[in-house]
Amino acid sequence: MNDRGPLLGQRSAVVFLLGILTALGAGLLTFHKGGTTADAVLVGGASFAASVAFFHTIIEYRPMPRDGYHLHGSATRRLTAIEARNGSTAPTIPRTPHRQQSSRIRE
């Protein structure tokens, strides 16, 4: 079995995919409208860099919880405040499972 994690996270993969699609579109449009191959590559590279920076800014990053539960926004802040006030790390509000656990038994 492979115990290593993924090479890229899901958010990073989406940001880079959108960057590649933007670069391909800009490069193809440049070439199609009479630009040279060098022009198309330069425009594609510049649009890739700009679009990755843009999508990195607008796509929100939410770290996955380590305990298998997922909370959003104010619920996370509220839980953290309650835990800090009580001095414990035990959850004091109900959480819902983030994803289904595999029914397969691992050896």
C-alpha cells in the first residue's frame, strides 16, 4: 500500500488547472489571430502566472480537520471559544462527520 499523501492538495490542483486552461486559451487566441508561436507562448505564460495568482486569491483555503469532522466559519470560532473557556479540547457542540469511513478493513 502507498502511505504517502497526494502530491498536490485539491485546492492547488484546481488553481493550477484553471491557470493552465487560461494560458491555453490566451495562447491559442493569440496564435489564431496572427501572432507568432513565440508571442503565443509568452502570452500564455504571462496569463498562467496572472491567473494562478488571481485564483489563489479568490478560492478560499479551508484546512481539513484532523479528527475527520468538518466545521464551517462561525461554528469553528464558536467551538474554539467554548473549548478555550472550558479549558478542554473535548467537543462541546455536536459535529457532523465530514465523509463516510471506508468499510474495508485495513491490514
